[in-house]
Amino acid sequence: MENTISRIKSVPVDCNNVDKKLRQLFDLTEDEAKFHMKQSAFLYKLNVMTMPKSLHCLSLKLTVEYFKSPQYEEKANEEKFTDSSLQHYVIFSNNVLAASVVINSTVFHAKESLNKVFHVLTDRENYYAMKLWFLRNQFKEAAVQVLNVEQDSQMENQLPLSLPEEFWVSFRGYDNPSTNQIRTEYLSIFSDSHYLLPDLFSNLKKVVVLDDDVVIQQDLSALWNIDMGDKVNGAEQFCSVKLGQLRSYLGEKGFSHNSCVWMSGLNIIDLGRWRELGLTQTYKKLIKELTMQKGSAEGMAWRASLLAFENRIHPLDKWVVSGLGHNYTIESQSIKTAPVLHYNGNMKPWLDLGIPQYKSYWKKFLNKEDQLLTLKKQEDACALGAQFCDLVFKGVLWKRSNGGSRSLSSLTVFEIANWC
């Protein structure tokens, strides 16, 4: 040991070399930490954007059964779908269970369900799954219509279904913009598909739009008695954020800097007033103007929505508690007494990443009696997905479209490839 120590002491030490070596180790460690942070953020984003296996399998199973089971007859509610004297609710969704929870929770708390009509707007891939689910499940006396928004819209160029835009915005304090303090808030707002509403429901004067990540805890009938005056959109206002604070996003276009930001989730839409003001055309014009600026398509959609509805918002006070998909610190008493819970954020209640203490409010409105929701059936659904592909490629389903009870005409090769 003494010999070893003496040999070490005899070796000349260059402090510069030691310093360089330590700096190299520090740089390597810092780079590795940054890599793992980026990797973690990417995997988190991938996780929240990926459809859980159980939900994907459920959609497959429902699609297979829709084409294999001619015994499911469509219910005679055609007159209700266009009856403007009834209460019409619109839900944009590509998630069977999410849409089902919204409808189930609404009907559960309704004093009367006979006058309620739900319109579920979905995409091609989930259309048949949605259709069968709402044919085989009863929601008291409410009527449910499923529409393929990518096929039933009257636009010349069909657009894919787009769900409400959710995004973080960062800005400086409004009172002291010169300070370095940066605030960040989470917002959700209308997307392209929402601007099809006046054309899709040309016979209706008013609808209530519900996001598919909300849970209803009280009767919503009072919404239909609200006098909005000349306003178009009854919405939750988020006055802790003003349009003037979002100038870096909205540009310097003429708008009132003191106008509050509004949220999707629960919205009363006066379709008659919308048509009078031509808000869809206004939105399209704003989109064209924003294409001249930098930003993604999503960025253009929410910015154009904020500007299109400026001074057209009727505030819905104390109707919604938002943030259950990203905020861990919401008081339980506020959640229990809120008429509407909005799980806006990445941590949706149907995901494993959902915030645990908020999940029970969503789960209790699942239709657990449906046999397809059992674990074994969900596993079987994935296996039966192969049967769907076999039926397609053997021509069984195509033959049915020429005279059978089901039609595959609106399914594209792309969608079949996605499944198979």
C-alpha cells in the first residue's frame, strides 16, 4: 500500500489536464441529461396521443359485429333529429367510451330525457363502431344520431374530423408587461370541424356543444332558457387571460385587448345568429390571413377561433370546472358541486396517465353492463379484428354492400389497412 501511494505521488499532476477532463465529464453528463429529458417528453407525448389497446380493440369488435349482425335495426328517430323544439346536443369524438360517458352522464341527471337528442360527429374509421354502440345501448328515452362528419358535411373538399384544439400559451403579465415574469395557461377551443355546424344542422336554431372529455353532474335544461341577446356562443370565459396578452400569437390585428379568452367544453351555440353574421366565412377568411404568418395548422385554427368570436361570447358563470386533465390541485369541493367537469389536458380519464383522484367521476358513468367492456371480451376483440380483415379480403362484406343489410361503401382502403 505504501509503495502504491509513493508511486502515485511520484507521478506529476497537471491541473490543466484535470480541469479539461472534469469539464468533458460535465459536458457529457449534461448532454446525456438533456437527451433523456427530450426522450421522456417525446415518450410522454406519444403515450397520451396513442389510443389505448383496450379502446382500439373495442372499436374493432364493434365494427366487426356491425357487419356480421344484421339483427340490429336502426331506431326510428328521424323526426327527432331535425325537430327544433327539442334539446339538441352535439359531440365531436373518435372515442366510443368517451362519447358514451358524456351522453350517459347528461341523461342520468336530466329531469326529462324524452326531449333530448344527441348528435355524435365522428370520423370514417370509428363510424360503424359508434353506430353499433349507440344502437345496442339505451340512454333512457333520449335519441342518439351518429354522423360521419368526413362524409356528411356539405363541403366540396372533405376535411378530416378535428377535435377541439388544446394548447399551452405563455405570455407576460398584463399589468406589468415589462417584467420578466412569464405565465403559462392551458386552453381549449373550437377547431375546423366546429365550423360545419350551421350546414350540418340547417334545420336547427340552437345546439349545445359538449367536448367528449366532459362529465355532466347536473341537469342541463336550464341552459336552454338562457337569453344570450345578440351573442352567438355561450361559453366559459377565462378572464385571467386577455387577448391583449396573446399579441405574440394573434399579431396586431384590430381586436379589443381587454376581451377575455373563452373555452370549449360546454358551449351554447345560436345557429341562427351564426348564419346571420357569417361566422364560418369569417373564420375561413382569418385562416387565409394567418397562413401568411408562421405557425402550424393547429395554431391557425385556435387563433382564428379566438378572433372570429370576439365580442360574440355570452359568459357561462359557475357552470364548468376545467383542468382535470392537467391540474393536480383542484379542490375536491369545487369538483363535487360543479355542473360540468372538463378533463381538458393530456391526462384524459380513460388513459393510464389520467390523474388518479379525478378518474372516479368519469368511470362511474361507463356502461359496465355491456359485455364488450369486460377484460376477456376486450382481449377477444383484438383476435376478432383478424376476422374483420378476413371478411374484407374474402369479399364477404363487399358482397353485403350489394344487397345485404350493411354497406361498406364509405370505408376506404386506407382505413382497412389501418385495421388490418
